[in-house]
Amino acid sequence: MRPFTLLVSIMLLSCNGSPGNNLPTTDSTDQAKKDTTLAQAPAPVPEKDTTKLGGVWFLQPVMASDTAVGKIPRLDLNLSTKRFTGNTGCNNMNGSFDFTDTTIQFNQRIVTTRMACVGYNEKAFLENLLRANNYKLQNGMLILMFDQTELSRWTRKVAPKPVVNKA
């Protein structure tokens, strides 16, 4: 072999093996030796879960009195501590509850702040909450029930105020 040909061959071989050359080190016809593990797969983007009881729920207003003081009642259910916080539509509230896959029972000792709620029947709201003995999750909605009677519907997003027809 001529010295010049030998020198060019050595240079080409050394360039191929040098770090940072961006040339593939394996043949494209080689098959992957291992499957991608779950640890290497991209993590899925978490979505707001509407199929589980836990988390924040907003009352879906039915009557104008449900939002008389300008706030939508809210429940934030913490399943691990069996405690809840929220708002009655006027006052903040918190307490404890117990649940199974289909039943829910709020403890009678609900603590609330004591602001006046003119035009809003907070007592009826709290009594309704305490009457709930089961629930169902349906189409992204939490439905609190007393036996088979629906008491209230709750959604993950704040629903608009009910439309009142003025005659």
C-alpha cells in the first residue's frame, strides 16, 4: 500500500471512532437488543380525575338561593385523612366524613365561620349535607343522595348561576 493511501485510511478510521462525530455506531439494520422499560417511557400528563370521590367539588346550583350571597358552595374531600374543607355558599366549613365505594356520611360536628348570610338558608344547606348517606359518580359529577333520593350535584368546575325567569 502506498503511504498516502495508508494515511488517508487511518484518518478515516480514526474520524469514525472519535467522540462527538455524530455518526451512528451501529448499523441501522441491527435490531434493538432490549425493549424500552417503563422507567424510560415518558410520564403521562395528569388530568383532573372526575371518577374519584377525593378532591375539590363545586355545587351545581339549582335555585337562585343556592348562590344568594355570590359564592358557589365548595367541598374539598381528603380521602386519606377523611376530613373536608369548603364553603357553604356563605361561610367556610370543615369537618370529618366516612366513606366506602358508594356510601358517605358527614360527621354532625361541622365547624363553620359565623358570617350573616342574608337571603341564604345556610341551615338547610348543612342539613342536606348531613342527610347524605350515599353517593354516585356519574358523567364527571358527584351526586350526593339520601337512600335513592338525589340531594345535590357537584362538579369539578364552577358552574354558572342558575337562570331565573322573571315574569
